[in-house]
Amino acid sequence: MLTAMNNSVKNTARLLGAGLRALLALTLATGVLYPLAVTGIAQGLFPGRPTARRSRRTAGSSARP
């Protein structure tokens, strides 16, 4: 019986490790690599567009009552 429990713990630990590695890999892929790729493609397709500059010009209505 003790051997069966040891195997169960080993299997659980192995599955937990695999799940954590998958979580880390997918988080890296979807949280870092994909946004960088999309940003790079967009900057390549639209090189003349401003990247993150804010203009002083008001667009839309102001918040004054």
C-alpha cells in the first residue's frame, strides 16, 4: 500500500511540474512574445505613424461643465 501511495505522490508531483512548465511557457508566449511580434509587424507596416507621442490637441469634447 505504501508503494501505491508513493507512486500516486510521484505522479501528482510530475503532473504538477508539467502543468507549471506549461503555464510558464504559455504565459511567456502570450504575454511577451505575441505582443512584441504584433508591435514589430505593425511598426514595419506603418513606419510613418507615431508610436506613443501624445499631441496637445484636444480630440472630442472637453470635460468642463
